Amino acid sequence: MKKIAIQGIAGSFHEDAARKYFGDEEIEIVECRSFQSVCELVDSDQVDIAVMAIENSIAGSILQNYSLIRDYHLHVIGETYVHIQMNLMMLPGAQKDDVQTIYSHPVAIRQCAEYIEKYFPNARIIENQDTAMSGKILSVDQLTDAAAIGNLRTAEIYGLNVLDSGIETNKKNYTRFWVLSKHPKQNGGSNKASLAFEVGHYYGALARVLNIFAENEINLLRIQSIPIIGKPNEYTIHVDVEYKSEQNYEKAIHRVLKNVSSLSILGEYVRAEIEITNQ
Amino acid sequence: MKKIAIQGIAGSFHEDAARKYFGDEEIEIVECRSFQSVCELVDSDQVDIAVMAIENSIAGSILQNYSLIRDYHLHVIGETYVHIQMNLMMLPGAQKDDVQTIYSHPVAIRQCAEYIEKYFPNARIIENQDTAMSGKILSVDQLTDAAAIGNLRTAEIYGLNVLDSGIETNKKNYTRFWVLSKHPKQNGGSNKASLAFEVGHYYGALARVLNIFAENEINLLRIQSIPIIGKPNEYTIHVDVEYKSEQNYEKAIHRVLKNVSSLSILGEYVRAEIEITNQ
């Protein structure tokens, strides 16, 4: 059975992402306290795979995770998108009128700010590292006057009742997760790649690289310049590209290499679809 | 005297940014509870100007603020960079051995995680919306067993002693702030512009725009594709460009307009320098 490291505990959106990616395959979730320890476990072969959030449609890219992935030389071997839907959960028997305190992750709290303001304007908000941890606290401490905000899996694991669903303000928010390994993807083809490169300081340096992609029918799905810490005015360009022909992609990479000062292939993998379902 | 709206309270990094930008000019800081209310005050002419964080060298772009600026049709009329340096502060007479609790903003806490782990592994951490607010709480509640983490201005305003300086892990972190107005920059020239545009779904659509910039000696300082919420696979491209000749820039904009499906000029202004000083 594959061991999958995630930041946070079972029941979190990271677990959702891992289960969505692996489908019916049985997996063992290994809980980690930080994204760094996730990377360490992969690096030291204590787990097979890591699943890590990399960007969110509202909050943007999680740059710290990009840095970690590069520092630990991990390879992207896949991706998955999770539609972020939030629920209000309490212990069985507890009622919404009893809510004095709401536990959740700061981003989840912001995502549900309108709901909280409307229904619980006086509740004390306590922030946790993890939506699932918030549910666990309710369960472990048997808090009947507190609610947690998180995903359905948290309610399932920690035996909570879901009192309200779809309480997030933005109904179309999703998070993208990368599936990471110590080794590049070995088998099967790829139609998507994530690359990082630096270009020279002359007019059109980046345009030249993008032209090479276009000439080889490689589609740009994402582009972002990321400042290089400690070097003001220098940056790394991150792109996700999609291609139909792996041969064209290889030809393009070869030409790109002649036009950049450095290139890292973060991974070549199969593109996942973004599915926004409505509850 | 100009009225300047900032998110948070006096003493925050936002106030640092406003004072850095306006230099010796006397300004009145107007404190706001949220970035949205900052925009509302500008929109309703209750203040002249807003100063708003837009990106951080470690955490990346603050996408929510981009959305707000576009929703309220504000104009960027300037920018400034603040080097983020953190300090441990307590009430006069209080000592580090007394620290039971540390108050700060979640991002500031993460930035000082190594210091906290080393010197205060058992302290209770309480997160606030604002580094300055953390200092104010110490002062208002006369907490002698608590410390706040924030900038020097907070210590100055709320009468705190600085016990340790430069406690941030990354010494070269900076935040970029935009100076925003209801109206575009009126006088003086510009050498930098922030633009947002959408391009068609064909190979090389973005490359074509970048080529136009290159041909007009316009330098690309930042580029980022931002997902359009609710429209998977569609995105807006945000760029910052720098130019020596305003005439070339105008010529380029005219040509770019023929190659994009929509273009917004967020602002045309004078470029600020990033200064990383060491304490």
C-alpha cells in the first residue's frame, strides 16, 4: 500500500486531494506538521508520495511550496483539483444556538466570513493550522458550544453533524494540488509540464521563449514571475504548458534551453480537469 | 493635509509605507478595518489616497487586493517598497523571561518562526489582524507577560521597549505597496505601468503581446496569469512594464489593444527602488 504524506491531519482537504487522485487504490495517509516535513519524508524514503497544495483560485500560488519542492528536488508526477466547499459542524446533539466559538483554518474563516457575520456575529473565532484539526478538537474535547468549519470528510472521521453546507462565499473556488515523488514520472505519457527558468536582461527575452512554445503548438496554461529573494529585479519564470505531441515538446525544450540562463523541469505529467460541482 | 487610508491601525507596515512614499509631506492616516473599506473611503471621497500592500517577496501577490482595485476602478499613481524587519517588543520593565504569550499577525509569526521556536518554544501564540494592533493590546491591557512582534513604529507609538531586532528568518524580505487614487496620475511623467489583459485561446497569443513590448524597448518587470473565478482555464494576465520613452509606450499600448480581447490600465506611475538595508 502506498504511503502518502500530507500537511495536516486526516480529514483535511489534503486528504480529499490524495483520495481523489488515487481513486480506488488503497493508500495510507501519513500526517505531517509542516510542508517542510512532508518534503523531508519523501526525501528520506519514509513515504512514496506527497500531495501538496500549490495554488488556489482565490488566494493564488503558494510560493513557499514552490521553494520547498525546488529545495528538495522533488518531481511533479501528477496533479488534481479540489473544489473547496465548506460546512459548519458540531457534535451530535449540539445546536447552532449553542455556538460560542468557531474553530477553523484562517483561510477557511475568510472564505466563510459572510456566513459567520450573518449567523454568528458574536462568536469567538479560534484559528487552527488545519480545518480537520478544528473538527478533531471538538471531538476530543467534547465541546458542545463550539463549531468547526471544514470539509465533509472531517465530519465523517470525527463523528460530527453537518448543520450547514456550502457556507463559503465564493462557490467556485478550487485548490490545485501536486502529486510529488523523489523520482520523475516513469511510465505512461505526459501532456503537461511545469517548468521554471531564468531569462537574460534584454528586451524580448521572455517573448522569445514563448514564441518557441507557440511554434511547437505548446499551449501556455499559467505564467508567473517569482522574485528571487535577495536579488531585487531578478526573477524566475514559472510556466505550466500543455502539448499534444511529446516530440514537439522535447524539440521545444531543446530550443528553450539555448535561450534561458537556467531551466528546471519540475515535472511532466497528465493534466487534470477542474470540476466545479454545485451542492 | 492629505488623508491617506490604510488597512490596520497606525504603527503598521502600511503606515511605514505611506510615510516612506510621502516623505516630509504631512499626512493624516485614516485607519480601516479591511482592505474593502480602504477602497470604499477612496471611492466616496472621504480620503484622498489609499496605500495598499500588493505583493510580498516571499508570500507573492495579494490577489484579493488586485480584485478590489479593479472592482472599485482605482488608479495606481505610485508605488513604494518596505523592507520587512521584525522586532520583539514588551512593556517597559517587562523582561523576556516573563513572556507567556506572543501577539502578532499570522504572516509575521511565520516570518519569525525560527526565533520563536528557539527562544519561546512554549509561548502561547495569539494571532491578530495587524502587527500594530498586537503592540496596542500590550499597551492598552498593560500585559507584562506578553510580547508583540512588529515594526519599530509600533514600539514608538505604543510606548514599548524593543528587546530584540531583526528577528525575522529571511533578512531580505520586502513588501510592495501601491498608492491608489480615484483618478489617474495627473502630472509629471511616468516610466512604469501596470496592465491587465486577456488574450485569445490560440498558440502564441501572449507571445505576440510581449513581442510588441520588446520591439518598443519596453521592459517586462513582472508577469502573472490570474485565474478568472468561475471560468476554469481562462485567465487575466497582469504585467508591470518599464519604459524610457512614454511615446514608445503609447505606441505599444495602441498595438497591444489590437491583440487582446480586453485591456485595463491599472496605472502609469514612477518606478520605486527596492532598498534592502541591513540593521
